[in-house]
Amino acid sequence: MSLPLLSQSRGIGNLVSRIGTIISRFGLTSGKFEKLLRKFNVITRNLDCVPTFPITAKVLQRNPKLIRKLSKNGVEFAIHGYIHIDHKALSFEEQVTHYKKAISVFQACQVPYTGFRAPFLRTNEDTARALSRLYFTYDSSRAVNWHVVHRAGHSETALAEYERLVEFYQAQSAEEITVLPRLNNGIVEIPVCIPDDEAMVERLGIKDIREMRKIWGDILQKTYSRGELFTIQLHPERINECQPALANVIHRAKIYQPPVWIATLREISAWWREKAEFTFDIQEQGTGGFNVHANCSDRAAILVKNGNVYAPAKEWSSGYQLVTDRDFRLESPLRPVVGVAPETCEEAMDFLKSDGFIVEKSERPEKYGIYLENLARFEEKDKRIVLERIDHANVTLLRYWRWPYGTRMALTVTGDIDSITLFDFVFRIYENWRQKRHNLDH
Ligand SMILES: [Zn+2]
């Protein structure tokens, strides 16, 4: 929920109706919200998935029993700030102080956490370092916007509201980047997909269940074809409106073959770290053959394209075979790896390795089926371009896949808990007002 936008961008009529909605969701006690949370959990349990709820520490402190009970029942929680303010405006030291205070609250309330999501999805260049200092494992604050809204069906005002939200979240366009976790200063940064429930219900004013289903269904389909990650953000207070869209997307995800990995944010972050340690040893044996040894965990997926493998393997997807052995012989006239020019920068090397490829710097392009040049500089938007080049190359290629158990993409369900009672709501308005005053004074 992005409250600062509310008063700036809406008319009085909208404000009154929004206050009505807020009162219908939050009560003086936690009763109303508890019902919504319980419903959320029943729905996700029936869909065989466990949600991750980032919660603001102050809100947890005011409602510890409810959250502790859910946590004991297996629901995952993460830290959503000590208070719900804009963390982009906080210095490194201020962030460390906030995170320390939040950690003490979580510890005192006996609610385990490993990760973080910034209020309003707003962070700055100090966030990863500050989180790393306090041993967080992940940060799920990076917004990615999918262009799946049928614009003709919405008023200019609604579209402008939506655009403003995308801008406020500093969302990058999914068409231009890879929607995948990435390691930054030891923190696994996990993207969050927009349109989320708030964008659909509050900004675009969508009431039609079919339209919500289509929006999330389209993101699922695009993510599947790219083999990436769909982080569904659904705040518990909108579970009633968005339940059919959530159920639809998960039912559809379960039909796909190769399957979709449905996991919590903590599981995704743990996998991303595990995967970062995998390596291959390859030894050329005579002409046209390599002995391969894979150093990896049991759930790793080894893929081979366009090459004969002397080991049990089955057809997987996109022309790849999934190899189950960890030691095998691979026939290939050229090295089954990605060759890069000597001037290639570390960022490009790290990205290719993190996506499961063996990368070799070399001055001899003729040894490689895939040989990449002009990578002395490498930016976020170059990732897609490079992956597409590798995808289109019709040569033998050996790699790890980016998801475990032979799955093709990953999906996770998460929703922030910013308030549980009306008191929490009022406190939040006050805290943001105080931060604005503070920023104006300094
Ligand atoms: Zn929030």
C-alpha cells in the first residue's frame, strides 16, 4: 500500500471511498484482519503453497500472538522495516539502526525471519550492504513491471494512477531485463512483479475477476516461456478480491511440464546461494569428446543441448536434455561452454556463471561454438541480449539450469502486512508525516 500517493493523486470522492474500504478491512481490534489472514492461509494451503508475509516490526510488536501462531504453523515471515517509512531516504547508518531495532522486535516476539522487503519497495544503494551487515539473506524489494494491462479498457485517470505507482516503486520493465534473483553484497535480491493486487484493485480499479485472472495468467505464461521467476504480491487485506486470480494462476502453474517450482522467498534465496557454488570439471578426451564431472547438490539440474551424452538423460525443454548422472561423457566437436573475449568485465562473467554456464576467457574463438565479444561493459539490460544470443546458437552446450528438481520456472506468493488494526493504520500515517517533516527540516 503506498499511502503517500493517496492524498496527492486522488479526488475527495475517491478518498472517502478509500477510507470506507480501509474501515471494512481493519477494525479496532485484530479480529477483522485475523479472519483475512486465516482465509489467506486456508486458500494457499489448499493450493499446496506457503506464503511469505513481510511484516513491519512495530505492527508485529502490537500483535505478537497472532503472528507467532501463524509462524508456528509454518507461514514464513520477513522484516518489512521497523516502521513503515520510505527507506530510500535513509542513510546507511540509519538503515542499520532501523534493521537492528526490527530484529530485536522479531527476536522478542519469537518470530523467525531471514529476509527483508522495503516499505513501498523503495531502497537505495546502501540497502544491500546494511542488510548484509546484519546477516539478512534476501531482500525482495526490486519491482519489475510486466506490460500485460489492456490499456484500452481503462480510463486515462486510472492509467495515470497505475503509471505513478510504477514510477514510485522504481519498477524496471520486464521486457528489458531478466526477472531473476541476483546476488548483491551477499544479499539475494528477489524481484517483485507488478501489476500486484494493489495496482489492479486500487490503481486500475479492476473489479472483473476475469481481467485479474488474465493479467496474472499472462505474467505466468511469459515467465514460463523465459524460465524466470513470478513473485505474486497479494496483500492479505485484498484476499477476497484477488482469490480467484491467485487460485487460477496456481492451478495453471501445476499443469505445466516441465513443472513450476512453487517456493517461499527463503527457499528461493537458499537455492540461489546453493546454486552459486556449483561447478563443472571438463576434460577433453581425444577429438570431439569431453569427460564431465559436476560438483553440485542432488537437486541441481544439468542440461545439455545438441550433444550426445553417455549417461541417462531425458528430453527437457527448449532443445535441452536433462542429465541425471554427475559423471558422464559428452560428445562435442567444440568446447561445450561459453567463450568470451579477454577484455570481458567481471559483471558479465559473474552473470553468465550465475546462470549456470561454464565461461572461459580466450583469444581463440575457433574453439567455441558460442564466443562473445564487446562485453568490456555490462549493464542490467545486456543480460537479456546475451541470453538470447546463447539461446539461438545451434551448438553443443553444457550448463546448470537456474531452478532445482528439473523445474522450468519458479513462483512465489507474498504479501506485506503493513497494518493489522486501525491503530496501526493511523500510526503509519503519523510516522510518514514525521519522516516528511524530518526531511524538510534537514
Ligand atoms: Zn508495505
